[in-house]
Amino acid sequence: MKTIELKKKIWPALVTRPDARIVFDEAKQEDFNVIFDFDEIKLMTSSFADELFAKMIIEGKTNFKIINADDYNKKMIIFVTESRKKSPNKQLI
């Protein structure tokens, strides 16, 4: 299982959809069998979380793991995923 160290990709904040697409594409190359390491990540926006995590979860790609994420970032992933399930075609701005 490959580890994607988010601090080496986008640091210290995970903000934009284009940034999330970069990480999504890397995870896709591994068939989403990856570990997302949140070490030193201070902030993740709903746009980033929706573009990366909600998209994967809605598509049934749930074989990834998350490590070193604080409670705020974990809750953000849950929030955007639940929002996407209620309105699958909705794009968060």
C-alpha cells in the first residue's frame, strides 16, 4: 500500500479542487489502495475534501486509509461525503 504524504504534495493547507485532483490522480494510479498521511496538514477545505474523498467514496473506492488526520479533517471528510450522498450531482463551491 503506497503512502501519499500530503505535506510533500500540498502543504500546509489542502484547499483547492485542482490540488485535490493531483492527489486523486496519484491515488488512482494505485487503484486507490493508498494511505493518505495528514502529518503537518493544518487545514482542509470542503472543496478539497469533496473533490478527493467524497468522490472516491461515492464511486465505491474505499480501500484507502487515512493516518495522522486531526478530528477537524476527519469530520470534514464525513461531512462532504454525507452531503454528496444526499445530492450526488451537487458541486460544493
